Amino acid sequence: MYVKDVLVQNQVGLHARPATFFIQKANEYKSSLWVEREDRRVNAKSLLGVLSLGIVGGTTIRIIADGADEEDAVEALVALVQSGFTE
């Protein structure tokens, strides 16, 4: 299991468009992935799950992975969040 905390950089947080980028990236990996905010944990590959967390800018989230490519998956998602979802 690999775990890392990251601060959401973009002001609007993980609303529909950034959340879509997030789950698309998560789905590139075989590992089981979760996003945690405070005491709630959801599947990082589920758009509704990620949106249900109500993640806004300035929120710290925890990304958790378990599987063969867990470290790569977490690092890629952390990098995406830190970039502010800019391409």
C-alpha cells in the first residue's frame, strides 16, 4: 500500500472537469485507488465518488493505492493535482 497527501491547488477544486481528468488518470492503473478527505474514502476511479467528496481548492486530500503499480499511480495523481489540472 502506498499513501500520499496532496493539497488541491486549483481554486475550484475537483468539480466535474478536473474530477474527470482525475478518474481518467486513475483508470490508467491496475492498482486499487482511493481518495480520502477527512473521514470519507471513495474509489478514485468513480466520478460520482470523487464528486461526492466536495473537494474545494485549498483542501488536503489523501491518495491511497494498493497493487502492482501503486507507487506510480499515486505519484501520477499527486502530480496531476499539484499541476492544478492544467494541460
